[in-house]
Amino acid sequence: SLNGTMAEKNDPNIDTLNTAVSTLVEISANPSTPRNIKKDLTELIAELKKSNSPVPVRAANAISALDEISQDPNMPSYVRVTLWQAVSALERIREKE
């Protein structure tokens, strides 16, 4: 979970971001997720947890990264479905701003 400023603690976007992060963590922990996808997700999770940019900016960046990752032809279809769950959570963040 993320430790942000006081303002961020009351921000519903933070909860949504944490939901997306835990979904991505689940995918990257899954033994059947291809190694290159795990590597990309691990980097993405680290980016999402950094509090040096506003939550909506992090969400928007993650959405485009996930869009690229989901194009991977080696991705199992159920992993792609779970990725889209994270994307839809991140899209809820972007819309609030």
C-alpha cells in the first residue's frame, strides 16, 4: 500500500490505485505469467508506488504501459483479462480529475 501525504490519505483515488497495484502484484506473482511480462509488471508496480507525481498522472502512464504489455502474443488469455481489471480501475482514477 502507498504512504502519501495527508491529502492523499483521504483521496479515493489512492484506494483505487492500491486495488490496481494489488491486481498487478497478483499477476506478477502467478507462476504461469511469462517472465518478460512479470519483469514489465514489476517495473510498472514500482512506478505506480512512487509518489513523486500525481495519482492521475501515474494512472494514465500505467494505462498506456499496460496497453502495450497486453499486446504481448505470449500472454495467456486469463492474464490479459486480469490485466484489463487493473486497467479499468486505473481508468476510474483518470476520470475523476
